[in-house]
Amino acid sequence: MLPAEVEAQWNKKQKKLAQDLEKKGSRTAEVALADGTSILLIFLGEGLSTYELHTQLRKQFEGCLSSYGKGENEFSVDLTISMLSSKAQGATLKAITALAEISCWEPTKFGKAGEKQQSERKKHQKPYLIEVACSLTPTAFRDAIEQGQALGEANNSVRTLADLPANELNPASYQEHARDFAKSHGLTYEFWNIAELTKRKAGAFLAVNRADPHSKAGIAVLKYRPKKSTKKNPVLALVGKGLCFDTGGYNVKTGNYMLGMHGDMTGSALALSLCGYFAKINAPFEVHAYLALAENLISPTAYKPNEVVIASDGTSIEVVDTDAEGRMVLSDTLAFVRKTKPTLCIDYATLTGAAIRSLDTRRGAVFSNREKLAQLAVQAGDESGERTWNFPIGQDYREMLKSKIADIQQCASVNNADHIYAATFLSHFIGDETPWVHLDLVPADNKGGLGLVSTDTTGFGVFWTAQLVDEALRMAAKEAPKGKRQ
């Protein structure tokens, strides 16, 4: 709450401020009080979608921070969110949660340069107070804040990892980070290295790794179990593409497409960060995260088009394009997940340029082997502010993946709708019996930010997953045979 003398000043200004704002049609105002406190007053529009609400909050808050922090310090702010009155009308529950998510904005920092930058920012750090007028009870308000902060921290974790350069985040260093992350979040951890994947006959994954002279690739597996864990607990499997750098292999990318490929591991960052998020909120279900960590490099030993490799489930794959390495490492990973019979599987990947050409970088592309799950995934996007669009999968699209020399082609031989063919390819390995959603992370990078997030690197997928999971698990559990955990 505001100090009594500050609140008295605020009460004098409040009525006139509200009248002035109404005349101007403005939605936000910043008020400087005598003690140096700055108050940001936000008026929320009626009938806004979550995405519109998030965008409005981001732009208003960003504008005030930019002028307050003179741009370079716009993220170096202490943000306090408190309640002006439990009976006042104004902000909605979503807005409160969103403001708490904004409070977790941090600068991405890495290496000595990042540490120095962080140290310099702290010298200029100033307090910034946000007072929220809302009709929530103190308990509901506190719960919304805690929920928003947990989501904000997960989103920031994804963005921080995705921005790390390839010389700092590689399969070896990523393993160390995942191990430390597991320890700090109370998760179990194991790593299936190349030797282990060879024993498991993961030929699709190993093909991508052949050009890597360091051979530190593999699959990191982190697991969260609730305190009251039983065999009846639902199991959520999260699978993430973790290509720490992607050259395209022999189908080498041109310079403009290779730039930024250090972020091709964003799917794995989502699986990792969300596993930590569910542990933090003490979710009543198990979460198993699988991070497929590798690099797609170029060397005389690299895999080539028209090779035939055998995946861990025995499927023979005809390689068409070495730049479609993501679906290769994911195919074996999904095949492993399929054997564990989870209640629900969600995979995340920066997978196809075709999805970007279809949607630009503002919506995620979702696919599912259950029509109701696909509809729920779109609904979760609308409700969370991380919007998605559902595409068809399988059926006649499988015709284009038929091979004369193998069970399946890695890609269609045409360039049309590769996002659909990629998802159709992946669906083969997760099987029809496992409820599954695939998210192509089209908005992983969007110039100027997106929705609530102000940075080009968006961390897209955290809010969407949190919105989707409970209802999706209930829906999937209803399909499971009685007496069996799926």
C-alpha cells in the first residue's frame, strides 16, 4: 500500500487526472509525487481479447518505462504490484496476471560482457510502483500475482536460453545447464548420450549427429512428480527440438537464413522451462521433459539426401533434405515417448519456413491427432494471448511421404505445405494411440515483440501451454482405457 502522506497526494490528483484522461481518450498516465514515487495508472479497454489486452499493456508499460528509464535502462526497474482497494472496479484477473508476468522482464545476460552490463544497470536502477485498482479479494489477487510471476519467470528462461550464442550454448554446455536446472527445481535428470542412443538404435537422431566431431549430442530427460505421486497420476510428456545450431547440412542454408540459427533450440527451452514451471506450482500430474540436443553441421561424414536410415521403432526413412534435421531428432524422441504411454504429449519445434510463410510470425501453427485437442489448442491460444492456428494432418497428405525405397520419406519432394508434411511425418512416430499436439513455433522471433513480450525473442508457448494443459489432460484421460494410465 502507499504511505499515508503519498496516498493523500494521490487522492487529490486522482479525480482531476481521471477527468483529463477521459477528455484525451488516453489509457495510461504516469504521476510523479513529491517523494519521488512514480505511479502508472492504467485504464483497460472493455471487450478486449487477451492478445489485445496484452498488447495494450505492453505498449503502455513499455512507453512509460522508456521515458522513465531513458531507453537503455527500460528493463532495470523494481516493479511493485499492490492493491489500492479490494472493492474498486477496474482491472481483470487476466490483467493482474499479465502485469505480474511483465514484472519478470529481465535483460538477457551471458558471459563477462553480460555480467558487466548487468552491474552497470544496477547502478541506475530506480524504484517503480504500480498500484492496481481491482475487485479481487486479497487472496485471489495474491494468487494471480504468484501465477503471473511463475509464468513470467518461465518465459524469461526460454528467452534467455534462446538468445545465447552458439559458442556459449552447445550440446555439452546445455547438458550442464539442464542438470543444474533439474537440481534447483527438484527434478530427476538423466542423459542419453550417443553410446546410449546407439544401443537404442536411434538411427534418425544419430544421422544428424554424424557431422559433429565432439559427439556431445543426446537426449536430456527431466521428470517432475507431485508429492502425492501414484500410478493414477496423469503424465504430461513435453518434447523439444534442441538444435543448438543448424547449418542445414549438405542442403546448406544461405547466409540470411543461417543467421539466427542459434535459436533453433527454442523448443527444448520451452520443454525445460515448462517442466520447471509445473514443478514450481506443484502441479497434480507428472511432467516428463525430453530435450533432443544436437547440432546440424557440415563435414565429410554428414548425412546426405537419398540415404536410408532406420529409426528406433524400426521405421526406415528416406532422407530428402538434410535441412529437415529437426523432424529427424524428434522422430526418435517421439518414438521413445510413445513407449511410455503418456496421458498427453506436446512437442515444440522451430520446424518449418512453410509455417512462417502461412502465418507470418504472429501465430503458432498447431497440429494434433485428435480433432477436439486441435480445437482446444486454438482456444487456449485465444485465451492465453499466444494465438495459434490449426492445420490439417495425415490422411491424404501421407501419400506425398511414400517412398520407393523406405517406409516413409522424411519430406515431400515438393516444397508446398512443408509444415503439414512435417507434422504428418512426426505423427507416424507418436502413433494414433497417444493424444498429441505439435506446436510449430512460428512466433519464436517477432520483430518488436508480440503480445505481452517486448523483445524480438518472444518465448512463445509458455502461456499457451499453461492454458491448454489442464483441460487437455482431462480430455485425454477420458479416452484412456479403464485401469490403465496413459
